[in-house]
Amino acid sequence: MILHAIAEGETDPVRLASFAVGRVRASKEELEAALTGKVTSHHRFMLKAHLKQIASFDTAIEQANAEIARRFRGPEPPSQEQAEQQGHVEPAQREGDGNESERSACALPPSTCLAPAVVEGQPPLSWQEAVRLVDQITGISEQVAWGVLAEIGIQMSQFPSEKHLASWVGRCPGNHESAGKRYSGKTRKGNPHARRLLIQAALAAAKSKKSYLSVQYRRIAARRGKKKAAVAVAHSLLVIIYHVLRDRSTYQDLGSSYFDERDRQAVQKQLVRRLERMGYQVDLQPVA
């Protein structure tokens, strides 16, 4: 709002500072001082040009998102008349040939027809349902779900296990060993698009509160650094995606206390030793 006001000719710093909404780090006085200066017609011309360019990019992104969402919903079955015009169904096959009607259900080119995942004993998993399941995972947005599913698909039967999927994407430690000595565990290249999206989702999950993934990130980052922690969380996200799609189950977060519950005895001994070193006598009594 401030930039648009400057482009339209507003010069009063007090009025410009009043356009700031939401959380702004700078105080009102600092904003007024920053907005006090000389703005020429050339500056306004260039500012308008940049704002128009940004607006055009925003429009293009919205159109692309809408098209991606439409394709993930799957194509609409064509009517009999449309199928005849496009050559998918012959007039003599209107009645009595159900197989041909099924084969002509997709009026789009074969490259854009999204085949559903088929699980024995269950109806096919649609792409829209797959996006909904993956979108429930902590750190994954709808856009990230679109990108990841576009790369790995929704038919997890093509991967024998989650380890094969992680290896294909490149989100697992490398295995470099020679003469019994283990060297660098650098990850392989794999699928670059899915790798970037999973790292983005891992960093978002690390900022969540009271979730298993955020605790996992902080535990690893404290010992091995933030980058390796992000790769580890990205691997966990990929494993979760695999099981969610394979089992068609909703995501259940293990909670921030998962590691403490898993290592309850070890945590108890560690805390007791720390208190004893500080000079306390500890007697643990469980709460009813």
C-alpha cells in the first residue's frame, strides 16, 4: 500500500506511514523517517513498472495454480456427442459396448490423463483424494502436495518399500564404504524437484509447535547441524507420504513427547544423575 501510494504521487511521510498494517518491526517514527525523501517522476515511473510486473507474475501464478488444481481433479467424462466428434466413440458403438465407453472416458491427450491408483479390494484412489491425504501432514501445503505427487505418483505399489522410494527421490544417506571404513554419507541426486519440495516442507515442519517432526529437527540440529536435520526430516516426510498413500490412512502425529516416552527409562536415569551431581537425593514416585 505504501509503494502504490508513492507511485500515485503521495509524498506526506505521516500519511504514508499510516498505510502500514499488521506486524511491522519499525515504529511509526522510524517509518516516517524512512519515508522522508525526494521522489521524482522517474522514480514513480519505474516503481509503477515494477509493481505492474509483480502483479502480472501474481496473476500468472494464480492461473497456474488453478490449472494444476483442475488437472488433479481429473478430466470430466465427455458426452456422447463430444466423444463422437473427437473420434473416441463410433456412432454404432453408442449402445451395447461398455468397454469402448470406458476407454473413451478421458477426452484429453494420453499425457494429461491421470490414471488412478488401484488397490485390490478398494476403489481407485483419486488424485484429489491423494492431495487431501498428503496435505494433512505437518509442514506440507497443498502446493507442495501437488509437486511431490506429480513427481512420485500415487501408486505406491511401484515401490517395494519406503526405502526404495527414498532412494529413488534421493532423500536417504549415501553408502560409501571401502575396506571396512565408512566415508561420506552424502545423499544421491535422485529427483531434484521432489528433493527441493521436501526440504521446503521439512523447514516448515520444523517451525510447527508440539509436533513429532519439529522435535526431531531440533534434536538432530543440536548435534549435527540444521542442514542435516532438514534432510532427515525430509526423509521422514517421504516415509509418511508413502504409508499414507499406500494404506489410505489419515496422518496421526506422534506428538512432541514421543522421544521422551520412547526413551523413558534412559531419560529417568539421565535426569536422576544430573540432580545427584547437583547434590540432591532423588526418590522417584509415580503420579497416580
